Amino acid sequence: MRIKQYAFVAASVVFLALALASPALAAQGNSKPCLCHPAITPMKGTARTVYIAMVFYHDNDGDNPAKVEVYIDNVAYPMRLVGGRAANGTYRARLTLPPGEHSYYFATEDIRGASERFPRYGARPGPFVGTTKQVYNIPPTLSEGGVYPDQGGEHSIYTYTIRYKDRDMCKPPRAVRVIVDGICHDMSLHGGVPTNGLYLYRTMLPLGPHAYYFGALDDMGDCTMLPQAGYLRGPDVIEGPNSPPVLCDNYVDPQIGGPNGRYGFRVVYKDVDLDPASIALIYIDGEPHAMKLMSGKAYSGVYRFVSNEYLSNFHDYYFYFEDGKGGTCRLPPAGSFHGPVVVR
């Protein structure tokens, strides 16, 4: 009987001890871990950049994490301990990301199931992953392209025009060009602003039919063409009626001199078709002498001949030129000028 009583008393003591201890055990619970100093660096880069996600994990209960993760665009990337202790240390993940704008958040859970998230709802923007050009660049547009006149002669000035517009309105284009017969020509801004303006190019063209198209590169290197395929025809350069050249402003210097003097003959040649002189002669006493261009251009310039071989007293001369296309001119139209007078 005493044995039973002792056993009953011992059981009662144990039960009482457990009853007294249960409130403390119940109050102990499991607190959430803490995520401190979350960051991703760098926040801007390219697809080749390595992005580093870091966060500091701390648990007041000393519980190790079951997982520490960074979520990029809702995709989880595990993080590993790189410093401190598991329950009080720094976690890191190395990431490579595709081009575009991203968002992120951090999340963790300790071994007893308590979890935490940063931020607690939503996600933070970043990082921005670019390429060698803007991800959202809008290519430029070309319109109103053409050439004026669409027909003319080989000495006409032909003007190519195009309207360039970049809706990004960032920097001026790298190039706005017209390709004529396969040859690229840079165009210059004529009106408006570089990102929304009229560009033109002026030139003369040889005889025959021609073809062209336009191309442009914006500041990011995006290309556009007009037309998108093929080419535009024009202008047609035709040979018009030839106008004969004219001679004017002639003289001889000096008009009177000695037998050993130098005598210079001068005349101005002009051709409205811009044809250079193919033949430039002065006839002195019936003998032809070639004249040379002294100043100006071959189609509008001063021609000259100099000589000192005059022994007789009186001389006469006239000029004769050709433009190489059937046009001729003589000065004077008939007869001769008199001079120089050589005094012995």
C-alpha cells in the first residue's frame, strides 16, 4: 500500500511540474525572421553584366533559414550564405538577365515555417538591362521624297528632297542620304529641326535616265528606306538644243609699241550651256595661234595669247572659238580688228 501511495504522489508532482511549465512553453512561439539591407547592383547594365543580389538575414530565435530567395519578374533565384552565421548573416545571388525592364523582391522562411518578404507586397523596379541600342527605340520615318525637276539638261541643277522624322525626338540622325545610280550622297538639313525636318541634296547629272532611293540612320543606328524595296525613277537628263558661245571684251596691249615689245591679246569666252571651248584661236595676219585660259572657267573665262614677233608696222587679227558641240563664234563677226602698230 505504501508503494502505491508513493507512486501516486510522484505522478502528482510530475503532473504539477508540467502544468506549471506549460504557460512558459506556450508563450515562447516562433518569431518571423528579418530581411535587412536588400539591394541589387548595378541597377543598369547590359545582358553581359553580372547583377549581384544581396540581403542580410536575422532570426531572433536563432532559427536557420529554410530558404532565402530573390525573385526577378516572379522567378525565384536561391541565395547562399557569404558572410556571418546562417541565422545571422549575409546572403548573395549572382544573376544574368535578359534585356528589358525588370522588377524584384526578396523572400525567406525559417526552418519552423515563419516567413518574411521585402517589400511585403508588390515589387521594386529594376534592374534595367539594355543592349547596344535602346530596347524601345522607334525607327525613324521618311516621306515626301522626290527630285525636281524630273527632266532637264545635263547642266540643270537637280534637287532631291526628303522629310525625316524621329518620334523619339532624341539626337540628330547619324545620316540622311540619297542613293543616285548606286552612289550615296549625304543630304543637308534645309528646314525644321534635325529630328523632324526637310533634307535636300543638289547636283548635276550626266545624260541619260537615272534612278534613286533614300536611306536614313537614327542616332541609335536603326535604319529606314524610302521606298522600302526597289527604287524611284528620274530624272531623265536629255540633250537640249545647243546654244553657240559668245566672245566679248577683247583688246590688245599695248596697241602701239616697238619691234621688241611683247603684245598680249585677250578675249572673254562665255557659253550658256557650260560647254568649255574645244578650239580657242586668234588669227593674226591670217595665221592661227592657240589661246590659253588665263582666269575663270573653261566655259566662262578669259583667254590670252602673247607674242613679240612683229616686224612690220601694221597688223590685223580676229578670234575664232568652238564649243565642241557644233557651236562656233567669231569676233568680229566679219572682217578684222587692227593692231598692234609696231613703230620701228
